[in-house]
Amino acid sequence: MKNVRLGIIGLGLMGQGHARSLIERRVPRMRLTAIADTDPARHQLFPGVAAHTDASKLIRSGEVDAVLIATPHFSHSGIAHAALRAGLHVLVEKPLTAQASTARRLAAAAARRPDQMSAVMLNQRTDPFYRRIRALLHSGRLGAVRRVQWTITNWFRSAAYYDSNSWRATWSGEGGGVLLNQCLHNLDLFQWLFGQPTHVRAHCNFGRYHDIEVEDDVTAYLEYPDGAHATFITSTGEAPGVNRLEITTEGGLIIYENDTLLLRRNAVPMSEFSRNTAGLFSAPRVTDRTWRNLGHGLQHVGILRNFTAAILDDAPLLAPLADGVASVELVNAMLLSAWTGERVTLPLDARRHDRLLGEKIAGSLLKP
């Protein structure tokens, strides 16, 4: 195989964007050979490409080696299972699914087919700023992480955004709001950088800023087994918003905001200094290092290029499908905590979440 023949299932905003990237030859060795969408009018956007109104027909067509699934959240799992059974490579838009239970089953199915590449579109993993932060933390030179605070409120969305599709911001259409849709990227980065917490306590406001069913304002507290703790704050209703990440470690402080990454490095780890200093008000000496102009990487195109290289060259995946489970579990845990008022333990009791989500879906009202 010299080129990967890709079929895109779902031609909403994201599906159309991916299709244009392929038509513009931004992904070497990958060609768009088929599309599927229930709306035939969308097929006209990409003349000359084999078109289907049914995902299963595309999967069985023989026209593709791999599929990219960009349909509404609840349909991801079923389509991905069908593509895996057909022997295709699979790339799923985020979130992997809306429920940790189905995400776990899909990851298990993909693991049983190691010769088929399976990945999830977690494009923020290509961002040089986050990759630099991860390298700093994983180098071990900064010691243990003690506290994390991430305020990510620059996901502002207007009422027109939510009104643009009837399935948006409904329990039956999406299964969640800012956490599952916008902040899924940030929650993936959270566990990619710091690992999965053991406990979550979240406060969610449902329709605080918009006439919607789901959460548009969240404050969550996360606890880790080594005693580290984190605060995660997000909203789609605040403007101007902020994106500020602070990471306190034994060896110093990392701050990322406004495309500037600052490392304030302690000359002596803070706990060691505290134990050994005779000074009542002294603190470790600090040196600063700053990174700017790193850019934000290739994003979606970067994941597509990596997916292509994994298929053709056996390159390691940047975002294996199994990695998509953790962020969905965090979303479900935060919602479960908000619904019950309880501190939730991870791994998540997915059946309990699904039961309560089912109640929300039963009462969901799709917008006209």
C-alpha cells in the first residue's frame, strides 16, 4: 500500500474540514476516496468522491482502507465496531464516545485487532507548548506534582451556536455540554500530563448562561493517590475568557498562558528547603526560563499524518484509541458527582452514570 484510502463518515463542520485537508493535499499519502452523510446535499461539496447516505454501505464498499468517524457522539461506537469488523483502520473524532462504558468496550474491541490502527482525534497532543510541558514533567527533574489549577473559560459559545443544530446541548443528542464537547481536549491533556485522579468532586451549572439542558459552567476538584490535588474550571458563557494552567511541583512552578510558557525553577526542592532552612520567612532561590513562539503544531492535520504513518510505516500513534477512554471517564465522573452531590471514585462506576444519564435522556427535549 502506497497510499491510505480514507472514507469520512459524517460531513458536519469537522467532517468537512477534514475532507478539505485531504483534497488540499495537506496529508501526504492519504487520499479521500469516499464520503457518507445522511444529507445528500452535502455530497455535492466534494464532487468526484464516491458518496453514500449510509455509513454501513461505505464500510462495505471496498473503496477505503480506513474511516474517519465524524458523526454525532452517540453513533461513534456502533460505526467504529462495524469498521473494525470489516478489517478497516479507524480514526474517531472526539469524544471517543459519550459514555465510559461504551468507550471501554470499543477500546477492548480495538485491542483484539492489533494489525488495524485505531486512534482518536485528540489534536491538542500535537501542540508544542503542551508537549514541552509534558517533557518537563516526565523528565523527573522537577520532582512530584503537588497542585494543578487550570482555568479554561475561553470556550465562549453564543446562543446561535447552540441553536445551529437540534441535537446540540441536549442529553439525547450529545450526552453532555462543555465537558464532553469543548473541554474534552483539555481533559485529555489533563490526564496525559498528570495521570488519572482517584477521586472527583464537581459542581456543574446546567444552562446557567444559555437556554440548554446540559452543563455550561463547571468547577471540579480532583485528588491523586500521592496527595496531589487539582482544580479544573470551565465555561462556555464567560467573555472575555481565560486559559491559564498553573502546575506546582517540588522543583518549581510552570505557568502557561497567552502563548507564553514560564518555568520558575527552585534551586532547592521546596519541601527539602522547608525542612532544612533556619530562616523563618525565607524561600528557595528561583531562576526563570520562558518559551514563546512555539506555535500550536499541525493539530488535526498532524493527527491525520500520524495515522497515515502508523498504517504505512508502523509509526507509534500520538493518540491511540484506548487513550480516548480516560477523558470520557473524567467527563462522566464530573457529571455523576454533580447529579448526586457526591465525591466520585475512579475507576468510574459506569453503570451508575449510564442509569442517571438514561433518566436525563428520557426527559430530553430536542430543539425544533
